[in-house]
Amino acid sequence: MIRMKAIKRFLALATCAAACQAQPAADPLLARNLAATCANCHGSMGVAKGEMKSLAGRNEEELLKLLADYRSGAQPATIMHQIVKGYTEDQLKLVIKHFAALPAAKP
């Protein structure tokens, strides 16, 4: 009986230790916060004014390819080729998912 209690305590402590070492939960606002840097040119909700391209509601694959082209220099740009290099691939994917989930700009 004492041995069974010791085993239960060991399992409880092992579970607690594993939980304490787990990675912290991802910030649910990280994508929005990263995307906020795009607001000056592309609008706060991804709907741009004037000649700038809107990002809201666009296809994820299309946006990912466009950013890859900016990064490689295949797509000419005044500043986007520099901006895109400041983000990791994972960060860019978060930003793309954020904009793709927003309602598209109305024509």
C-alpha cells in the first residue's frame, strides 16, 4: 500500500515537472502585432487606399509567393524587399494567415 502511494506521488510529480518544462503558449495576438507594421502602406485592416495593394482576404499561397519574390529580388520594389527580409518564414506565415482571414476589400 505504501509502495502504491509512492508510485502515485512520483507520477504526479513527473507530470507536474513535464508541464513546467513545456513551451509557453504562443501569443494569440502575435500575428496581429506583426501585421500592424504593414498598416502604414496597406491599411490597418489590410485594405489599402490609393495605388497600394490591399492584403485583406487574399489567397495565402499568392501572398507567400509574392513575399518570396520580394525577398529574392524577383519582384521589384522600393522597400518591400528590405522589409520582408526582417521577418522569419514563420513570422511571414503568421502575417499572411492574418491578412487572408480578414474580409476582402470591396471594389
